[in-house]
Amino acid sequence: MQHIPIGSLVNVVAIIIGGFVGMAFRSRMPEGIRTIVFQGLGLSTLALGVSMSLKMQNILIIIFSIVLGGIIGELCNLDKRLEQGAIYLKKKIKSKNELFVDGCMTATLLYCIGSMAIIGAFDEGLRGDPTILLTKSMMDGFAAIALGASYGVGVVFSALPVFIYQYGLTLFAIVLQPYFTQEIITQLTATGGILIIGISINILDLKQIKLSNMIPSLIIVVILSVLF
């Protein structure tokens, strides 16, 4: 049976609209306002990551997932590959925005790693209910306004990898429906929370962490949770 990803499609539209609204305000926004918006977004992202990570049930599984996932990502050079993809998009649309790549990668990670992206995609796949993703769409739309005002058009193009990721998770959930438990989803959420803390560190410019290389952690935590 063909599955129409209503939640993911609405999410894409919200990101695109929010990104363009943010870009419209960007030229009229004083540098001081842009900076404080950026810092506020970073702090809010940090709070979200902490709240998600506190849900962890087995710290050892989380640690092994982050470490092993990071090693796999580093060996596969995922960060560089994603960066090259963003650079390719930038050249294709002939954008002169210096923050295009940073904006595309930051927005993509923020929208994809959150618990609502994971749980929402699973919920649409397992129960055919897009409610969580529709709620996430509204939140992402407002976040896209702030990101668009700070980074520019790169935020709009993050909608493409977000759709691929969320729809992929939905199809993944449909196929592996018998194996997912609430405990696995909780561990997955906690691991995502740690990665979101990393995003906030990047946004606040405290230190640049190659979070793209840690994305395999989200797969490793599912495997380890099933095994142990």
C-alpha cells in the first residue's frame, strides 16, 4: 500500500516558508538583534537537548552508541560529504551567501536529530498518525524564521534532506514495526538529545563539533538496545 508522508510534506513547506520569511527580515534586522536571536536560539536548543538526554535509561548503551557512531561517521567522513553536498547546492543555485553551507547543515541537523522528528516519523509509519510531525512543522517554521534571518537561503534548502530523513524513518518504522518498543524509542531520544546539545554548542560558537559524523549513533543505539 502506498504511503503518503503528510507530516513530512507539511514539515517541508513550513521550513521553506519560515526560511523565506526570515530572509525577508534579514536585511532590515540590526546586527545586535540578529546576534541576540542567534544566541537565544542556541540557548533554547541547549535546553531541548538537556531535557531529551535526561530520558536515558542505560548510560552505557548511550556512551557506546555515541563513541561507536562517531568513529563510524569519522571513517565514512560523513561531515565532509554533507558539506560537499551543501557546497554543490550552493553552486547549483549560484548563491553568494557565505553562510549558505553553515545554514544548510545547522538547520538540517537541528530539524533531523530532535525527538519529534524521530518519534513523529515512527508514529506516522506505525499508526498512520501525522499529528506529532504536524506539531513539529509549526515549531520548525518559527525556528526557520530565526535561522533564515541569521544564515540566509541555506536554511530553505535544508528542507530536502529533512524530507528524505523523516520519510526514510517512516518507511523504516513500517518495515520494522514488530521490533520497536517504548524503551528503544526512549534511548533513541536520549541519544538525539546529546547530539542536540552539540548543535547548541556549535550555534553558540563555543566549539565546532563535527556532529554529522555522529549521526550513525542513532542507528547504533537501536541495535545495542535490541541486543541488550
